[in-house]
Amino acid sequence: MEMTRINSCEVTDCAYNKHKSCHTLAITVGGPMEGPHCDTFFTTSMEGGIPDTRGGVGACKMANCAHNEALECRADSITVGWQQKNPDCKTFQRK
């Protein structure tokens, strides 16, 4: 199984975001609050991630997502963006 890649990320103030692209090895979708939030999101003055890495979905806690299989994302790719005040997986589809 290949890791689902993050096609784009609109959350430009995230430490891992450079030019609307995620540069961490993997994110977790589904944070401590309800919803398909990017649980890896945080802000800092440091630049995070690896410049030549394209981020992927390492784990998905959203059991009610149509793309979730055994807590792994099976979508072809995902987009992360703001949903109200939360950085969310915009590819989320309720089962």
C-alpha cells in the first residue's frame, strides 16, 4: 500500500507548509476535536519539514470517512484547507 499524498494545502501558516505544499513525511487526520482536522498542524517561527518531501497521510482517525480503511486513507490524494477555523481534510466524505 502506498501512502495517500497531500495534493495541496491551503493552510499557509502551518510550520510544514511551503508554497501551499506540505513538506512533512506524514500527517494525521482527525484531531482531538470532532472533525477531519489535520492533527499535525501547528505554527512556529521555525520552518519544519523536508524541502523535497511531498507530505502524505500517515493515519486517519475518521472511521466515518468513505476513504478510511483500517484507519488508513485510501483516497488517491487529499487537499487540506480551512474549514471555519480548523485545518481540515477537504477530501473527507462521510460514509
